[in-house]
Amino acid sequence: MNALALASRRHGLWALLVALVVFLLALLVWLAGRFESSQVQNTLDRQAVSAVNDVRSGLNRNVQTLQAIFAGEPGPSMWSYQASTVLREHRELLRIEWRDTGLGIRAHADTPFRGAVFDRLGREHTLGDVSLACATARRFSGPAYSTSYFLPQSAGLGIEVLELCMPLVSAGQLSGYLVATYSLQDMLGELIEGGASRGVQLAFTEADGTRLALHGAVLRSNRVFTAQHLLDLPGNTLVLRIDSWRAEPDLFPNVLTALVTGLSIALLSVLAMLGKDMRRRLRAEHGLADALAFRKAMEDSLVTGLRARDLQGRITYVNPAFCAMVGLSADELLGTSAPAPYWPPELVDEYQKRQAIRLAGSSPPRQGFESVFLRKDGSRFPVLIIEAPLIDATGIQTGWMSAVVDISEQRRVEELSRTSQERLQATARLATVGEMASLLSHELNQPLAAISSYATGSLNLLPRQDGLHAELETAMRRIAEQAERAGRVIRSVHDFVRRREQDRVPVAPRALIDAVMPLVQLQARKLGVQVETVCAEGLPDVLCDATMVEQVLLNLARNAMQAMDRPEIVRRKLVLKVVLAPSNERTIHHAGWTEFSVADVGPGIAPEVAAQLFTPFFTTKAEGMGLGLSLCRTVVEQHGGFLGFDANHPQGTIFRFTLPVAPP
């Protein structure tokens, strides 16, 4: 009894297992059919969306084409010719009309592909639809569509049509309307791409499902798949419906799928029996893979390039760091020998001799040696190479192992250190210049004061003779003025070097120009330069240290005249100009700015010179110190302004600087 009960239980379990497998196979067949049906419905939905987009795009293109008929304000005859051309190119259009503001017909054209569609009932009975469409167009200020209506034809037939009204505006005034009549059936055939309408039936319907127009072959099958999408037009809304007659999913492919699934279950059962034998192998493989992965991770994490070569000089191994250095993949490097693809062409002979010595058995220095490698993009970079013999487990040398370190960053740091030292030296020279300027300002004040005193005393001792006295008095007065001016310059330089607060007062821009004109005219006569001053009317005073700003103007003017001192420049002209500065990102932070400019017709400034023109101690003159423009920029920036230059078209350079307007 026990054996029979055990056998009965075993058969019951097998029967339950078979029933479960059969149920799963049937469920798989049913789910496959449902999935196929959903795929068909999704495809049809996408076709509906694509068809609506095609119709909307076609109508928009037609609007642009109809608008082009009125380009150039054509007459009725030319308009009729252009309208007929549009009707021949667009079968979906039945009639195009040109109407005045009262909706009276000025001109019209009918499609050549069928008889006049309005001959039977006339155009007057459709005037209500046209009026509603044009009223909607006026409200939208653009094209509008009417509701569709049925238009009877001969032999008991008819077509469903749709009116388009587009207002015509000339010089901002309504001048008339363009009315176009569409055939809904032809819209389905002409405006929808062939891929979206193949194998389906297209129809325009109303919201309640009433079919208005139909296009496509009438097919029949045991199931109909339907998709609908709204076509929203200005003034009207239609529903585009797509019907697809397709058979239910075939049972035969799904049965095959079920059989394959059953065989797969049997195969899985066999594979399960082999699982125990594979687990041991997998454990061994996992251990080996972990060891290899750990070794690979160590090699890949190195920033030092590793390269192995055999005794013949062929590369047998490179790590990712080495590949990244030279820009070549491991496949491009493995197996290559001299000359290596990362050797610079001009150093190939030297490197081959060095490798020959290495392969001959000479041990390389343990501290390494420097070399130059070539990247794949053609750039060169310095490296430090440390080589050692490659010994296998039996103690036999099989090649050479090299550690390659990219020392480009080290060289860059050394270059930065050198540049910093040069800047420190330049700063020291500037400090020395400041001390010299301070010393000179102190020492020259007394001789200049003596010159001014002697000039004043000479004026008092001159005999009173009308002509001679006037000329000598003028000369001595000029000597006294220039001595006093030199004293002011020296005091300003002294204050500038000592970083004292300069005395800034409101000064008229014309006064700054007039103050430097005697010295500018003196040098201009020597060099044959024509000087022109332009000062806008009504300019406000500027807040500045007049002495320092005059020196900036004088320095810029002298540089400009010296730039024009060339034999090939015949007409030498210097323009000093003062205007209100335009508002921009450099001047917006202040209430107002005045712009001074010095323009010449010299050869201009080369790009390599322009990059370091304001750098201290940089000069293109044999006798220059390279401090003039640097000090000028410092003076202007201490006033809050900006000093820069631009090209003077067609020739020359314009230096501009800004000064703040004095507050009222």
C-alpha cells in the first residue's frame, strides 16, 4: 500500500507538472496574440498622428503658395494665370477666388481636373459659408476655414468641400479676400504621404462619427483596427479616422513559440544537471580572474608608463599610461621595433644607436636618462626612462623592462619658476626706478626754482625798450612758465611714486589740450606733422590731476609723431580729439566720462607688439626705456579711466583714454 501510495503521489505530481506546463504554454500563446494586436494598434495610432501632421503641413504650405499669388500686386489677368498654375499643381484645390472687401468676386479660377463644381447650383448659395469663414479670418487676422458642406454634382453625385478665407492687407488696410475651395477627399489623397495611407482607409468625420470624405481601398477581414486624431484648424475642427482591416494574429507562429519554449525548458533541465560540474570550474576561473583583475588594476592605475621589449627590441607589453602618453593604442605598439612610432624623425639615428648598445648587454644607469617622445598628433614631450633587465621565473633574461615618466609638468613648473624670477627682477627694477624718480624730483626742484627766480629777476632788470623789451619779456616769461611746469611735473611724479593722494580739481578739457600744444607744436614743426585739435562744444569739466594728464597727452602725442617719422609717410597728420565717451561696460559704473583720443597715420601696431605694448621695460625704440605707456596707463587707471588703442582706418593707430566728469 505504501508503494502504491508513493507511486500515485509521484504520478499526481507529474500530472500537475504537465498541467502547469500546458497552462503556461496556452498563456504564452494568448499573451503573444494580445501583444501582436497591441503592436498593430500602436502602429495605426502613429499613422494617424503622422497623417494629421501631413495635412496640417500641406495646408500651411498652400497658404504660403496662395499668398505668393499677390506678390507684386498683379492685375486680374496676371492673377488668373498664377491662380491657374497653382490649381494645376494642387489637385486638392477646386477653385480660387479674389474677392473685394464686400465679398464681391473680382477674379476666379477653376481646377482643370474636373468640371466647374459650382455650375449646377451657382456660387450664391454658398455665400453664407464664405462670409462666416471671412469673418473668422478678420477676427484671427489670418487664414480661417469654414465648416464643410456637401456640394451636389451631376449624375446624382457630390463632393464634400471646405472654404479657406485669407484677408488681404495693403498698407495696413484690408483690401480684399482670397477664397480657396478644398475637396476633403482630394485632401486625403494629395496631402498625406504615401507611406501613411498604404494599406489603410482614410476618412474625415465629424465629432459624432458622421463620415464626410473617404479615401483608400475598401478591405474586409475578421477584425477592424481604428485610430482617430483631431485636425484642429482655425475656424473648424475635423476628425481624421484610419481603418485597417487585418486578420487576427495567427495561431501557428504562437504554437511554434510555445513548442520552442517547451524545448527550452527541457534544455534548461539538462543544463541544471550540468550545473554541479560547472560550479567547480567557475570557482577556479573566478579565482584566476580575480588575480588577473587585481594585477590589471594595479597596472592600469599607474601614472608611470610601462614598456617591455624582448631581446630583439620588439615591444611585447605596454600599459594604458604609456599608450596615453604617446597617443597610440596597444595594438599599434605591440610587435613594433626600431624605429618606434613615437620616436621623433630627427632623433631616429641617435635612438637606434642607444638601443643597439642596450641590446648588446650594457646595463643602463639606475637613475635613468632623459629623452624626447613624439605623440600621435605630432607634439613632442620630454620623458625620463628607467630601464632594467626583464628576468623570468627561471632566472633567464627575456628582454628589458622600462618605466617611462612624463616630465612635461616638471618642465612647466621650472618654466613658471623662471618666469616668476624674471617678474621679481622686473619688480625690483621698478622699485629702483621709483627711488630714482623720487631722488630726481627732490634734487631738481632747487635748480628749477633757481631758473624761475633768475627769469623773474631778469624781467625786472630788462631796460624799457618797446620792441626789444616785449620780445625778451615774452621769452623770459615762457622760460619761467616752463620751469614752473617742470616743477609741477616733478612734484606730481614724486607724489605718484610715493603713492600719495593727488590733488584732483575740475579742469576744462580744452585747457588740458591748450597746455600741451606749445610743446606738441614745437616737435611737430621739426618732424613736418600737421596738428589738428577737435573739442566738442559744451563739454563738462573733468576731475583730474591736470599735470599728470598733460604728461599723458604729451607722451601719446610724441609717440604718435615719432611713429609717423618715416620717409614713406608724406602727409603726416596728428589729431587730438575730445568728446563725451559713449556708455559701455567700461564707463557704466560712473555718472559720465570724457574721452580723449590721439590719432596718427603711421604704420600701425603689429600683433606681436600689441600683446605686450603696456608691459614695463618693453620698447621698440633704440633709446627708449619702455616705461612711458606703462606709466600712462597707471595714471589713467588711478583716475578710474581706461587707456587702450584701436586701428585708425585706413592707416595708423588711435590711442583713447577716459577721465571722469567733475560733479556739478
